[in-house]
Amino acid sequence: MAAGGNKMDATLRPGETATVKTTCPYCGVGCGILASLGPGGSVTIKGDPDHPANFGRLCSKGSALAETLGMEGRLLHPEVSGRRTTWDDALDLVTKRFQEAIDDHGSDSVAFYVSGQILTEDYYIANKLMKGFIGSGNIDTNSRLCMASAVAAHKRAFGTDTVPCDYTDLEEAELVLIVGSNLAWCHPVIYQRLLAAKSANPSMQVVVIDPRRTATTEIADLHLPILPGRDGFLFSWLLAELDRKGCKDTTFIDQHTDGFDDAIAAARCYAENIDSMADETGLEPAQLIQLRDMIMASERMVTLFSQGINQSTSGTDKGNAIINLHLLTGRIGKPGMGPFSITGQPNAMGGREVGGLANQLAAHVDFGDVSREALVHAFWSSKKPAMGPGLKAVDLFEAVRAGKIKALLIMATNPLVSLPDVDGIKSDWPDDVFVVVVDCIRDTATSAIADVLMPAAAWAEKDGTVTNSERRVSRQRSFLPTPDEARPDWWILAELGKRLGHRAAFAFETPAEIFREYAGLVRAVDRDLDYGDPADLSDGAYDAWEPAAWPLNAKDRLFADGTFFTDNGKARFIAIEPRSPKAVPDWRYPFVLNTGRYRDHWHTLTRTARSATLSRHRAEPTADINPEDADTLGLEDNDLVRLTSPSGQVMMPIALDGSIPVGQVFAPMHWNGAYNKTAEINRLVAPATDPVSGQPESKAAVLRIEPVSFRHRGFALTRADMGFTDCVYANRSRIKGGWLHRLAIDAEVQDWQSWLASRLDAFNGDRHWLSFADEAKGQYRVAVLENGELQAVLFIGKGPTADWLSEQFGTLELDDHTRKALLLGAAPGADPGPLVCACFGVGQKIIAKAIDDHGLCSTDLVGAALKAGTNCGSCLPELRRLIKSAAICQNRAACQPATPPALSETDVIDVEA
Ligand SMILES: Nc1nc2c(c(=O)[nH]1)N[C@H]1C(S)=C(S)[C@@H](COP(=O)(O)OP(=O)(O)OC[C@H]3O[C@@H](n4cnc5c(=O)[nH]c(N)nc54)[C@H](O)[C@@H]3O)O[C@H]1N2
Ligand SMILES: Nc1nc2c(c(=O)[nH]1)N[C@H]1C(S)=C(S)[C@@H](COP(=O)(O)OP(=O)(O)OC[C@H]3O[C@@H](n4cnc5c(=O)[nH]c(N)nc54)[C@H](O)[C@@H]3O)O[C@H]1N2
Ligand code: SF4
Ligand SMILES: [Mo]
């Protein structure tokens, strides 16, 4: 076996395998991966035991990467107006249209909108082209929707966007505050490291601050279900309280900080009365005191925060409120301490470094920092540098709507799903804006508005670097050949740069050359970043790059000496005036909408929905609400509802969930029109943004809930990917060997066989139908076989869930026994329930039964009995919850009868086609 860091030759001799060290393309944990290519092109993915982020671990998404590498749906050729063209023609056209816009309307009439999912090399070129040569600040990124508030908070406090912690700090802490982060689902490998650290050190305490009781709260010693958007009040109160109690590091404050007096004066306004603080935050006075005392008792404290803080109209202030607390106590720059903003995307951090955000220039240099700006311009030999910030994402799309942007290039992001107010954006989209979309996938919501499509190389084909949450720079290395005409993102941007007349500045041949240049810029700027001496970065050294955190070669940890990157070297306290979310619930819109992530899905589904394994955990979005609210509304679990906000409407089923507070709704951000035409959650989210960071408030829209009327509800399983677009509601998801469709139908249907038949492709062979009807119960079931092979199944009316059939569909051997089971929807006693363990395919009902039958009281015992939870561990929090609750009837799936209604053999009738 050929192992090692180097890019490998993807053509192997028979029987040979090769392994490449690369990095996971999903979350900001940045796990190291060993990708092995076997004979016949098979790919095996394993965690890299030597990578310091994961030491061999992977979560369910990382483990299933091999399933998402296929060519299905890939964009493989450049296209202009939907027609295939050559790279030369596509690039010439884009150059012409960008140049025309610049000539006629100025540099600020063009823009790039990029992503934390491109590599540092790609990002560097995009930024250099826009800010160094086109002469506009108009390059922004989806990190605006993600990290912008944390970035702004860091810059206000430290002078630079510097994350001072690494993962070992979490392990060494005595107290970990997890604020607005569902770590168990969104950064599962860090969560597992924390879990292991807590087991090894039982005195470690974990507090989770989140309106919902999430999977992450399973390890919490204290869960504080704060009211949506109120963290600023809580942290201001804590600041004043700790100060009052004398829990502060006066020497540190005096010698290493500015602004303490103002910040403490502002915080004291909120600390006079604990009862009003309790009202403001929705927490009990006793809980507030408990938290304060825990903080007072533990010197080694990490505050880890994510989108529950950032995605807010006061996200920057909240970030600073957290940092203020660490400055007060001097808990920064030392092991096991610090404010820790974790990044979402694999290269969110790298993008921030190069300057991918519109309000900074490059390499952590801000606009207006005149001497360093001059240094960057000189380094680039910029002919036409950007002289000020460009438009931030939400403003950028506003400018497009207002006709101010004439040419826009979108790369590695799907804004027509992920931006707030997607309906408004689509309806106002001007005809004359020229749009280029660079993506790996052909059909996305965003590619639908493109004039030009450019095929990008995908993860397994790309070479470059990414920086994870702990500032660790790792290599992504290609292990598959780039298909057809797909090209790396940096190549596409460099070609554009050359054609726009900047041949020398963009004459890069390899990612290594780009990285060397960037390392040189970083060295010249000489601030918090350091990638080492570019002279040491030969092609070979770049190839062999071992994961390393910046600043490279640092003698001590960041901020260890109390020196920060502000002009006077002191950190800044920021005086905060806490605010509630912009939208306030009223009688028309009485609920607050919280949006976020599912364990096994990634963003807008362009990747994870390709995997049957990953689609099993959550095949369909649900609006999770408290059972009390459902009761008030007269709704039952799984009822189909319409959610209406001032911005728009969506439709999806509800799920009763006691972990959601009364008055709140949680729904996933993931669904796009290709999988569900009515569930794009950003139709509901208004484009309200934080005044400092420009980050939108994705977690606090307001809405009302109404039932949807329809005549029939059911599901279909089909071999072919067919549409049910005329249904009131249709959600499709991948299963092994086909598709699962969940449907609501308003048409009056007499004959379900004809209804299904009319949707099937013509078939000349032997077509058999099985059918069953119970008119009284409104149950209809049909299945169709073509040449003896199962093609489709349709279940209408109340009855068994789709779980068992979805498992069996791809492999069902149609003997007499299974034919019967087919229309029963379950082999008797074998309904697995919704999937919990993705690695071993173990369902919730199986686990619950084993827990009950055998008294399994630990995840180890469940693992020993069923293997569940013994591979990637992503489901451990759910296993713990099942063990704890053993009263699983709270769970909606378990509330349905475990065995389907009786159906006698004679009910199943064979009908000739
Ligand atoms: N499985 C999965 N993992 C992912 C991703 C994915 O798509 N899928 N995406 C990656 C990316 S880009 C990102 S940015 C991260 C995001 O990672 P997280 O930030 O952990 O994920 P979210 O689910 O968006 O939101 C986190 C939590 O904030 C809570 N919250 C909402 N409002 C408030 C509030 O007012 N206060 C507090 N304290 N909490 C609140 C929500 O209930 C939610 O549990 O995940 C990364 N990892
Ligand atoms: N309501 C609500 N909205 C949200 C959020 C939320 O919590 N709630 N979260 C926000 C956050 S934190 C984020 S990060 C965004 C994410 O939102 P997006 O960035 O819009 O989501 P993705 O699905 O990751 O889109 C990435 C696109 O890039 C393509 N792609 C993948 N790899 C490559 C590559 O190497 N090159 C190129 N050219 N293309 C590639 C994929 O096919 C896909 O189309 O959503 C934001 N929107
Ligand atoms: S935790 Fe999972 S998604 Fe995140 S980098 Fe690791 S394997 Fe990938
Ligand atoms: Mo993100």
C-alpha cells in the first residue's frame, strides 16, 4: 500500500490500493481523513489516527463521504444560457461582461459571492482579483451568514480576528460553557473529545445555554433554556455580578485592557434586580445564581459559542459580552481558558484569513489601516486596489435587487436557499444582471438564475489547504481524477484575472505557488497570522505539509503575555446595551422560529441528500413544537401545517417535541426545492442584520401556524426518481435502491392504481399490481412489479410508517412471504423505527426494545448488544436520551402502533396489468 501525504497517482495496477491523507470537507472541526482508492475505483474513508483534530475519529457525515462521490448530478461542462460551450468561450464571455460593467458603471458594479467551502488558495485568488485588480471591495462570502459577528467581536476586542483557543483547551477546562451551539450534531468529533475529557475528569462541568434541549445537553450539568436572542442580557448580568463579587483579575484588567469602566457601568444597569433579569432571560433566579457560582468556582473556563450567538441582530455585541467576561477574569491566553468561537465550514477560518469578507482587505489587514494597506498593495503590485469596504452579503443581494450590480460571480454557495428572504430575492431579481455560478452540481436553486455555469472540481479532486476552528492549517489532497471539464476554483478565477488583463499577477500553475505567495503576504504583514517562511515551502514541502496551527513556530500560545493586536497592545472591553431580536411576536405571528441543523445533513442538501445512509436519520423536515402549543392549536403529531411569517410561507409536518419551549418552533435550514418545494425555511426569515457585522438574524423570525387541508396523506417508494409535483405537499429523499416520497394529495382519487400508473414511465414487459383497500379506514395500498422486480409502492391513509419498507426496498426478495409483508408495510415485529445509528443502520424501535427487554442501562451495553454507537459515535447523545427516557412514548414514532393494522392474506390481490 502506498501511503503518505503526497498526491497519488489515481491509476492503479490491479490489486493495488493507495491511501491519501486529506481533510473532511464538512464542518470546521477539520478532521483528518485517510482516503483509500481500491482496485476498480472503490473508495474507503477512514479517520486519520495521526491528525490532531480527530485522532482517527469521524462522525456520521465524514464516515459516509464515499457515498457522495458519484457523478450523478455533477456539472461537467461549462454552459452558457443552458447550452454546453467551451471553457474559452465561457471565460471570454464572463470577461467581456465583467469588463463592460466595470467600464460603464464602475468597479463597484461587479461582485463575487464566495464561500467557506473553497480552499485558501481559491479564496486568495478571488480576493486578490477583486480587491487588488478589479478595484472593488465587493467580494463577500457565506461566512457573513455564519461567522461575521464573531469576527467583528474579535476585531473590536483584540484588534484582529484571532481565535485564541484550541481543542485541547476544551479538554483541559474545568468548566465549559456551550452557548448557542449544538455541538453534538454540528461538531460531533469535538463533542466526543469533550465527552471523553469529561469521563476522564468527572469534576469537569458543562453548561449548555440554548432555548432547546438539544442532543448536546445530554452531557450538560446545567441546561439553561434562555429565551431566544437574550444572551446579551445574561452575559451583561454575569459581568456585573462577577465584578460585584470580586471575581476578577484586577492586575490583568489594569495592565492589559482598556474600556473596563464603561463596560461595567453599562452592565450594572442590568444587574440591579435578579427578578427582572430572570424575566429578561426566561431563566429562574436560582439558575442564574448557579451559573454565576459555577463560573466563580472554576478558573479554567472555556466559553464555546456558535450560531445561537452569531446569527442575530445583536450578534457582535453578544460575542463581545462573552469576551468581556473572559477579560474581566483574565481567563484568556492560558491553557483551558478562553472565548472559543467555533467555525462552521471547513475553511471558514481560511477565508477570514485571506480577506474573503467585504469589510477587510487581506491577511487580517483592515481597510483604513493605511500603512498595512499600502504594504498589501505593494506586495500585489496592485494597479487598481479597492480603497474601501464592499457590500456585505445581505446588502450585496439588496444591491442586485436594486439594479446596482451588473455582473455577479457566485462560487461554492447556494444563496437562493441560504440567504434570508429568498422569495423576495427571487421575485425582484433583475433580468439584466449577468450571473456566473461556479459549482460542482448542475441543478441548484442558484444555478437556475445563472447565465453562465462553470463546473468546479469537487472535494476528492481538489488540492489545497483549509484552516479549522483551532487555526490548524491542513492539506486537502486529491485522490480522484477531475472528471470531464471540471476545473479547480483557483484555476477558474486565475483565468478570469488573466483575461481581465492581469496576466502576470495571476500566472499561477499550481496551488503550491499560490500558497507560497500568500505565506509571503502573511509574513510581510506580520501580525497574528504566520504560515512560516515561504522560502521553506518548496512544492515538496507543500505536498508533505503536516497539520499545523498558525501562528507557526510561535514560542507561546496567543495572548499568553497579555499582548493583543490593538494599537496599544491592550484588549478592549466593549460596553454593551443588550437587545432582543428585531421581530417581536404578536397576535398575528405568535411564535418565534429557531432554525438550524440536523445531525446527518449538510446545508442546502446538495451533498448529503445524495446519500441514502445520511438521508435516513431525517428524511423530511419537521416544524418541532411543544405538545402544549399543539394542543392549543388543536394539532396532532405529524399534522401538515403552513408556517407564515411576514416574509413568506412554508409547509411541512409538525413534530411534537417537549424539548422545544412553548411559543417556539424549530425547523431545519437544509431543504431546497429539489427535495421539497414548500420547505425552504429562508422564505420565512427577514433580512434583518447586525449593524456591526451585517450578519442576518437567522434564528428569530416570527410566524403563525395553521393546518393544511388535503384529502389524502401517504407515502410512495419508487425505483425511479419521479415527480409528484401536482401534490399539495411532496418531500422526496433517497433510500437504498430508490426514492421515498412523503405526500399530501388534494385530488379526489378513486383508483390509486391508475393514479400511480399515470406517473410511471411506459413499460412494455410484464407489469403486475398488488393492491389492498380498506374504504372504511381510508387505507389504500398498491405495489407494482415489472418483470418480477418491485418498481413502486404507494401507501395512502393511516398505517405503518415508511421505515421498514424504506430499509427493504432496494433488496427485497419477492417471495410469497415478502409479497405479503410488502402491503403490510412491515415484516411482523421487524419495524425498526426511525434511524438512530447511521453506521450500522439501527432504528429507534429496535434500540428501545433492546433497552427494555435486556435492561441496557449504558451506551456501552447498547453497543455490545446492537453495535449501535460503536463506530462514529454521532448517535451517542440519542442513545443516552433513549436510555434515560425509556419512556419512549414521548417520541412521535414510538407513539404509533409498533405493528401495523392486521391485514389478512386474502386482502392482497394479484391483478394482471
Ligand atoms: N450536521 C451538520 N453539521 C454542521 C453543519 C450542517 O449543515 N450540518 N454546518 C456547519 C456550519 S457552516 C455551521 S455554521 C455550524 C453551526 O453549528 P451550530 O451553531 O451548533 O448549529 P445551529 O443548529 O445552527 O445552531 C446552534 C444552536 O443555537 C441555538 N439557538 C437558537 N437561538 C439561540 C439563542 O438566542 N441563544 C442561544 N444561546 N442559542 C440559540 C439553537 O437552538 C441551536 O441548537 O455547523 C457546522 N456543522
Ligand atoms: N435560516 C437559516 N439560514 C442559514 C443558516 C441557518 O442556520 N438558518 N446558516 C447559515 C450558514 S452558517 C451557512 S454557512 C450557510 C450555508 O449555505 P450555503 O453555502 O448556501 O450552502 P451549501 O449547501 O453548503 O452550498 C454550497 C454549494 O457549493 C457547492 N460546492 C461544494 N463544494 C464546492 C467546491 O469545491 N467548489 C465549488 N465551486 N462549489 C462547491 C455545493 O454543490 C453547493 O451548491 O447557510 C446560512 N443560512
Ligand atoms: S466532525 Fe464530522 S463533519 Fe466535522 S470534520 Fe469531522 S468528520 Fe467531518
Ligand atoms: Mo456556517
